[in-house]
Amino acid sequence: MAAPILDSEFLQYWNKLTLVEKESLLSVAKNYVQLKEETTDINMLRKNMIQEERERYLSGNGNSYSWEDVKEMAMNKEKRHAL
């Protein structure tokens, strides 16, 4: 559906709501957008962290792990969080 059609359909329902219902839906919409923005921020932080680790590794300053180290960290909770 195109945006103008969705907007028109939304307004048909919006106009039938009480003030309390409108406030409730507005709260849901705000929370949804806020969560989406926070998720985007977390994904961006994660991407930047991975990129920084990659740059350290390529410059010879980062950590490298053998396949055995990786498997052990995956299975050992204490080692997993010690990175």
C-alpha cells in the first residue's frame, strides 16, 4: 500500500477513537520508534566495535584466537565474558 492510502485509512480509524485510546496508541508508537532507534544505536555500536577490533588485528595489535580457543570460550561462560 502507498503511504497516502495508509495515512487515509489510519485517519478513518483514528477519528473514531476516544482521547484515552489515542493517548494509548500514541504511547505505543513513541515506544516503538524509541526502541527502533535504540536498536539501531546498539547495532551501530556493535558494528563499530567489530571494525575497531578488525583494525587492531590487521595492524598486529589485536588478539587472535585459535579454533580451539574459540570453542573453549563458547563452552566456558567465565572465559566467554573475559574477552
